[in-house]
Amino acid sequence: MGKKAKKEAETPSKDEFDPLSIESKRADTVVLMLNSPEEVVLAKACGAICKFAEKGEENRITLMGLGAVEPLSRLISHEDQSVRRNAFMALGNMASNGDVKKLLKKLDVIPSIIARLSPEEDVVIHEFATQCLASLALDFTCKVQIFDSDALGPLIHLLSSNDPDVVKNSVECIYNLVQDVPSRVALCELNGISLLLGQLRSEFPVIQELVLRTLERITADKEARVAFREEQGLEKLLEFLTTKEYSDLHVEALQLVSNCLEDAEAMQHFQETGGLQTLLKFVMTPGLPEVQSNAVKAIAKVAQSYENRKILHEQDVEKSLMTLLAVENNRMRSATCQAVAAMSKNLTSKDTFRLLDGIKPIVQLLRSESAEVRESAAQALSSLTSGNQLNAYAVSEAEGEEALVQQIQEGSAREVAFAASVLTNMAAQEALRRNILSHGAMQTLVGPLQSKDTHLLVCVIQAVAALACDAESRTEFMTAGGLPHLLKLLHSYNTEVCRNACWAVSVCANDESTASELCKFGALEVLQDINSSTNRRNRFSGIALQKLLDNNLSAKYSLTGLLSSTDVITDGFYDPGKAQSGQRVLDLVNLSKQVINQRRPVVLVNGKPQDLRLDSPSESRATSAQSNKSGSRASSKAKHRDEDESKPQQDKEVERQGLLPWDSALCSLIAEATKSILPLQEEREQHKALAILVSGAMGGPVSAERQHELLWELHLSELKHEEQSNVILIGKIEKGTYCHRALLFKALSDKIGLCSSLVRGDYNRAWNEVLITDGTPKSPGCYPQPCKYVVDLMHSPGELMRSNSPAAVKYQCI
């Protein structure tokens, strides 16, 4: 055999490319490599991009501009694990950028990310996949898509991961998701609470904090609180609170406690396991103001429940709270005042705080430099004085009125609302109300009435209603310009604002002067509109309208056509004629300024021997005072008019100056009625005699067939031209028909103390109805029921016709 020859090397295939190591310092070159078909190149490119993105926000923006996001979003689903891992790392670092998140949402990458949360996947992929989802879950649309893609189950499963970064990112993503109710419900159904509680003992504080914040959000729902208790959550939470190692997280833990203890059952269980004593211990532990304030906030939240307040009261929590008012820490004082406000919903606690001398220091906090403290102090006082007279007096003894009025003048919306509530509570006591008014409360309340804050408006309106209990306070409010602002609130479509505005108007309308001003600003029309609406009508709108009418009888008669026996006509009453519902009833000043027209005259009653203002009763008093100062000059004018009624020019001059002339003819009729009618013993005889007197003053009896011969319309027209005014004194009418005679009868009846009503019919018809008791008592103290009669003033003056009888109906109708 010959020598064996050396084997020659195989010639390389001409299709193969020799391996090439590439190094690049340009990001755009590396981004281009993301489109390579080779796994090794893709993995290295993704790794390089990850390192570049880690260096800062500018680099992430640069990578996005170079188009790196789209290929990375594809590579996270690559079949090669190293490529997937590096692509996830790069994408996870970039996902915190807002523009990157928008692009990822557009690329619909969420399903691809969720698909990589399976247990078989690499832990690094889990870390950066959850990091991506946590960033995307901050966007509402992405949050919905993550939930709809059933991501909660895999995320909850990853809470058991051995990698802390995976756990941290998973909890953070869950926290972002449970801001919405469906996610909270789903988490409970997937047993997420148990796994979250398990992470409370994590060695990483950031995970513990995220868990506490997530549990706090979840337990906002009652069903979740039940699930929390079933998983021994209260016990684990109590253990957490008693562990000094976790003291830096006790603030967050206490916030979770306040949620869990909203249910009475949880509170009872917490007390039985010593949790309540632990909570109170935090309250009384000095040196940790943030922990203390959060413990107090927990008490405030827990005390929203009636059952919980009873338990807290049994633990003497009021005493603990009072000691905290002296702490020089604004957050603590604010939290304490809020807890006092919550506990004061318990009637016994209200008295306890007063007996512990707790009201005075709270009043002093109204002058704090901290707006938060002032607001909380006012809130506490509002609760303390609600339905408690002794506490209201205690606030006054601490000189709280001035501070509360100042707070309304200078405070924020919530400060003003609470301060106004305190004043409302205090105003129930007459003495306190006068103290409040002495500090200018009515003027101060006008400003807040222009606010847009509905809660503030309701509180301020209630304060106005509570304080406007006498003519003096109403005048102050009116002088300060409060009525237009109050009436503007009647137009509010907020039910509470409108309802309380109606209440305030009903209070302000309790005297004639304020009622007259309210009518000038259109209150009657607005209230009529409200009462005609089924949606806007409320329990106070009808009362307000009735009060206005009762104190403005001219408008009442014009709008309703009826004055009852309790509606007493006084000087200054006028009949402008029948007005339609919703129509403005002009005041006498405006009516007197009108040029003479063809309409029926306005009939005025003024039997008082002195001048009356046209403007309003309050102005009348002011004019009276002015006349007293001017002395004999005004008296001589009145006397001159009394002596010579044939001088209409002087009357016109008086009217031009805003004064009413004296109706001497009416005064004579009043004197005659007083002299001749009052001595009569029988009611029937009194009404009959008065009817004859009225008929004689206005043209005497007129038969039904010859009414046309009375010529009353011509007579009134002559009077209007003689006086150069549409306003005619009733005493000057010598030819009057039904409506004039009925008005005169009513006016004279009211002057001499007889009872009669005035009813307006159609076509100038009007009549008076009187109640007369017929017969004698059947037995001592047993009188027959009075009967209603219509008084004839036209045809057979003095005849009394039984109401609804044919004769009465014929008298009332044409």
C-alpha cells in the first residue's frame, strides 16, 4: 500500500457570507438593524437600544424619532427568547415616555404584551412586560383595553413571583387598574386580596406602600371590605401597625384602616381584637404629627357611622381629641376639628365637648392664619351647634360672632358655607341673633349671595332666612342691596338653591315695606311662575307667594280678586284693576306717573290725616320723620287741604313730590261710621247701616233697570281730567258702581272694626260677604254657626242676601 495522501480542505460554498463583527456608535444604524433577519443581530441591536434608552428621556425621544418603537413592538413576539427578552427590556425603558405610550396604543401592542405574562415565560420578560403595562395603565383607554384583555388574572398570579421587580410592577399595574369599579370587582373575584395581603410583609417598602395604596382603593367598596375581613385583613393590618419596623408606612396603613372601619361589623371586630386601642394610641403618641393626624383622620372617617360613633364615645375619644387642639401643628388641628365635627353628630358627644371646655379653643382657631384650620374649625362649630342651644351660647361666650362674620367676609367658599351654618344655628336664640346682627351680618351676607357655589349659596340663604326675623334686620338687608340678589336665586334650576331662596323670601316678606320692595323687583311674577311649574314648585314657594300677597293687599286683590276678613285695608291701598296671572302689578309711584289714558282709574284709599309716601311704607316712615323735622310747614299743608278741597292744583303738586293728598271725604265717612254705626248692638244692623252710608256716598240706590242712568264712567273720566292723574281718591267718587261701593264698604269696615270680605267678579262687579250669627244660643256657650251673606250696596242698600241664593247670584252676575 502506498503512503496515505493528506486530505484537502473543502472549498467554502459560494452562497455563504463570512461572519462579520459590526460595531456602531450611531443610533440610527442600530435601529436599522432591528429589521435584520438574524436573531443574533436582533438581540444585540435590542440590547444596545435598551442601554441607550436607560440613559435618559432625550435618548428615548431620539429613538422614537428614528422609528424604533414599531419594530420593537413586533420583536416582543419573536420566537427567539433572547430577542424577545431584549426587545421587552428596550420597550419597557421607553414606555414611560408619553409620546411612546400614544404610539404603542396606536400600534395595539397590549394583547402581545399580555400574551407574554404566562408562567413559562422568562422572568426578565415578566419584569419589563409588567413595567410596560403599568405605564400604559395610566391612560384610560389603555386601562380599559388591559382589563378587557383579561390581564388581571396573570397580573395577580405574578404577585407570587420570586422576583421583586416583577411583583412591584404587577402591583403598580393593578393599582392603576383598580381606580375603576369593574377592576375592583374582578380583583375580589380572582382572590387578589389574599395575594396582596401576602405582600404586606415584603422586605421592600416600595412594594408594601403600593399594596397599602391598592388595598385602600379597593376597600372603598363595601363588598371588597367584606372580602378583606374574610381574608383576616384586619388582623394582618393590626399586626402591621404594631410592627415598629414598618413605622414609616403607618400613615398609609391608617388610611386603609379608616376605609375598613366604615362598617359597624368591622369596627366591632376591630375593637374586640384591640385594634381600637391601638388606633387611639397612635392618636395620643406625640412626636409623630403625620401619623397622629392620619390616625385622627381615620377616627373622623370611622365616625361617619352612627354605630361607630357610639363605640368611639364609649372609649372617651372626645377627651383624646380635646388634648390635640393644643398641639402646635396646623395639620393636626385641622384633622382634630374634622373629627370633632364627625363625632358631634352624636348628641351626647355634643354635650361632652362643651363640658370638656372644647368649644372655646375651636372658636379661637377661627382666627388662625391657616385657611385649612379656619375651615375645619367652622365645620366643627357647625356640627356642634346644630340642634344644641347650650353649645350655641358657648360659641357666643367665646365671642365667636365677630370671627364668624369676618370669615364670611374674607374666607374661601367652604369657610363661608360653614360659618353661615353656624350663624344659622345660633340665630334660633333671640339674644344670640341680636349679637350676630350687631356685627353687620346682614350686610356681610349680601356678597356671598352672588357666588356660583351651590353649597355656599344654600348655607348663606339659610343664614339670611334665620337672621331676617324682624323689620330692622330686613331693612338692613334691603338697604345693603340684598333683595335683588336673593330674588335672582329664585331663577336657579338647582332645587336646593331655589327652595331655600323661596324660604328666605317668605321670611323677608313678613313686613309690608320689604314685601313692597320685593314686589318692585318682580318677586310676585317669579313666584307665580314657580308655583305654576310642577318641577320647580316646592314646599316654600307657595308660602312665599302668600306672604307677599298678605303684605301687599293691593297686589293680592289685583291678582286673586279676593280680600278676606283678615286682610285689613290700610291707608295707601289702591285698586289697579284685575291683573292676569304672571302680570306685573305696578306700584303706585309708577301708576301716578302714567299719562292719562282710557283705562279704568286706579282707586286709592287714604283716610289718614297726613301725607303718605307713594314709594313704600318704609319711605313713608322716613317722610313722616322728615315732616316732623320741618314742623309746622307740613302741618299747615295738611290743614290747608282739609279746609279747601277745591284746590286740585295743590294736590297735584304734592303728588308730583311723591306724597299722597289727604282724602278728607273718606275721613268724614270714617268719622260718621264710627259715630253712627259702632253704637249699634246687632251685627246685622251694623252692616245694614254701613251699606246705606256707602250707597248714599256713591250715588244712592239704583234699580237694576236704570243702572245706565248712573253715568259713573263719565264721572270717573271727569275726575281723572280734573286731577290730571289716573289715580283717584275713593272719597271723591260720588257716582260709583259695584266695584267702587264694595271697596268703600270694605275700607270703612276695616277702619271701624267690622269683619267683611271683598270679592271681585267680572265686568266691574264686586261684592262684600259678611258672616252673621242668626238666632240666640240654644244653651249657655252653645252658639249657632254663622251664615255668609252678600251685602247689597246698589239696588236695595242694606239688604243681606244669603250666599249662593238666587238673589245673591243675580247680584254678583250680569
